[in-house]
Amino acid sequence: MAKVSVKPEDLKKFHNYTSPKSAILVTAVDEKGKPNIITLTWHTPVSIDPPLYGISINPRRHTHELIEKTREFVVNFPPWKLLEKVHYCGSVSGRTVDKFRQTGLTPWPSEKVKPPSIAECYLHLECRLGRSPSFGDHTWFCGQVVAITADEAAFEDGILKESGDPILYMGKDRYQNLRAHRVQMRERD
């Protein structure tokens, strides 16, 4: 098996080697309650006790500013059938576009935080911001999970059924589902 050496400076190339990563939709609101959606793939559970979930966002992104100001966000897990909408939410800025209006996604009232959940998603983690250290060119928002809602039919014994069909991001605007159905989306501008 031939191996290739990648310089650490080429992280942009390297981080695609670590794919697939599940694509999520994170919702946040401004001080007036106007919601925004961002697509992310850099995210993970951080702790079970207390329940913590982390997301990584570049400070240039609109959602970064919203979370810093309001200190709340919701992590939404979309099914494969939302692929076009997930890609769109990661391709345009919420500073200039109402992503809920443009995608037709449904804002659904959260139980304990102001940002809405997305009704079409199968899992929602409502978070209040804990720590938010900066690492290089991204900020790590570590949220205390204060409420969880899930589509009960999508899970069996707490594990996502195949019918849940999450969106896996492969890198360079390529997506795949659990059935290895790979799609190349239009390159971002």
C-alpha cells in the first residue's frame, strides 16, 4: 500500500482525510430573536456528566457572533432528505439571507433556549454556552445541553436506525449517506 506524506501546514487537505463527518444544522438567534442556521461538520459530544456538546466555528461566520452575544444554540441533526437545504445553509451568509425562509425549513420552539429547533431534523440538543476558547482560526463553543428532543421513531435503544439516514460530509462539497449514495454538490463560491 503506497502512503503519501502530508505536511501539517496542509491541514486543509488533511482534514478531508478524516472524513466522513456528520453534517449538522446549528441554530442561533440575534438579540431581537431573529434566527439563523449554519451547517457544520466540526462537532462532537464532550462530556456525559455534565452533558456537554462542542461545535467549532470560524469567527468570520454570522452564527459565531450570534452565539457570542446570546450564549445559546441548538444542534440539529438532519436526515439525508434535507441534503439540498443543508448544503444551502452552509453556502450563504445569514447576514444577508433568511435561511428559514429560503429553505422552507420549519422553526420549532425549543424547550429551554431561545433559538428554535428545526422541525424536520430527527434530534435536537439545546445548549447554553459554557466555555468558548479560541484554537487557531476557530472558536470552540462548548455548550451545556439543557434539553434534548428526538424523533422517537428514528431511534432504537438510543441508536439511530438506518432509516434515520444522517448526512455524511466527505469533504470538498461531497456528501454520502449510510447506503453509500455519494453526491457531488455545486462548488461554493
